Amino acid sequence: MSFFDGKTAVITGAGGVLCSVFAKALAGEGCAVALLDLNKQAAQAVEAEIHAAGGKALAIECNVLEKDSLLAAREEIHKRLGACDILLNGAGGNSPKCTTQKEYYEPGDLEGDVTSFFDLPREGFGFVFDLNLQGTLLPTQIFAADMLGREDCCIINISSMNAFTPLTKIPAYSAAKAAVSNFTQWLAVHFAGVGIRVNAIAPGFFVTNQNRALLFDQDGNPTPRSHKILAATPMQRFGQPEELTGTLLWLADGGKAGFVTGTVIPVDGGFSAYSGV
């Protein structure tokens, strides 16, 4: 019998490239998986794949920045799947509204036709920060309540390489993911006395729907930014989403990682270990 048999996993951002793979991995181990996403059609596509493979899943339209939406999702999950045992906070992302056009500020950019740091709107910064940090906080407030008084429950957040060293052009996303890592550690301490483990995975560079246009041009060729990333990644390639699932399943398995809490684990092809020399 698998550790995951009979457990319910709740995944936010479940319609995305990485989180859909997480969902299928957990379902394949015996979890009933609640697929929360603002884009219900994307979540339903993942639900169909899981059902076709013999797993149990439920797609729910949900806005992770609205508590009422999360409460409604929780009520439906309770009715259809049961209380949450594993929460995976995967909703997040960046926005062009808070991205500088250049990596380095140059004299004259302030007066020129360039989106510089000085042009980034407060609203854009706030949107990115809220999506990533508040989008982790609010689901945790709702679903961690299910875990109180029960055994073998855990929370897994999705951080980023940006949390260790910020990438150029995307200051809000970098700051928000650093906050997610810090919040992961805070939660791990806060819930240690009631047995809820809290950890995070920090993916390196994986091709997703959000970053594809930054990494490849219209002809499918790597952009200059891709070349810089790969030059700083010792394994000299992008990761495959399935290469994250081993870390996910290990962290979620209380029988194998029962003494692991408060960690942020890079899965990055060596990016965080490389000094560039």
C-alpha cells in the first residue's frame, strides 16, 4: 500500500505546465487530487488525463487571491474528496507589467522610449507580489485548517532560483519568491508543534507557457537570455517537468521525509552551485 493511498492533495495553479505534472504524479501514487486554477478549462484538461490513467481528480475554478473563492473550493473538496492532507501552493508567476526592458540601467533611459525601473507601476509590482505571496498565504490559511489534529499532513510551496539570487528584468517576481522561501521557513516553525511539515521546491529553468517567449524566438531558436541561462547551468540544458516529481513525492511522503521541514530545495541542474568560474 502506498503512503499516498486515501490522501487528498490540493494543488493551486494546477492547470499550468509544472503543476499539472505534479498533479499527475500525486494521482499516480494514489492521491485524490483537487485541481484549483483560475482557468477551469486548463484544470479540466488535467482532470481528464488523470481520469484516463485511472486516477481520481476534481477540477475547480478558484481565485487564490479571494478568500471566498477558496472557501467555496474547500467546501466542494470536502464533499467530493475529503479533507486536505497535502497542499501544494503552485499558483504564481510574473507579469510584463513589472518587467524592465533592459538588464542594466543606462544613462538616458529615463527620458528615452524604454521601460526602465523608474517606469514600473506600483499596480504591476503589487499584482506580481500578491499573486505569489498572497497566493501562497491565503490557500494555506484555508487548507492548513484541515490538517490540524491529523497525522502525515504537509504543505509544499513553489519558490524559485530567483529567491536565491534575483534575475535581471523581473524585480517583483524575484522579491516575491524570496518572500515565499522566507514564509516557508516561518510556517515550518509555526506549525512544527502540531506536526504539519512545510517545505518548498525551488525549480531552476524549465520551459513553461509563461516564459516560453522569453526563452525562444518565433522560430523556436534560443534567445540571448536562454544562452545566458544555459551558460550558467552546469548541466547545460533546461529541466524537464518530470524531473521535479522525485523531490515532490519525497517531501510529501511522511514516511520518508518525516523529519524534513523548513527546507527550500533547488532542482536546478547546478545553477545555484555555479559561480560562473
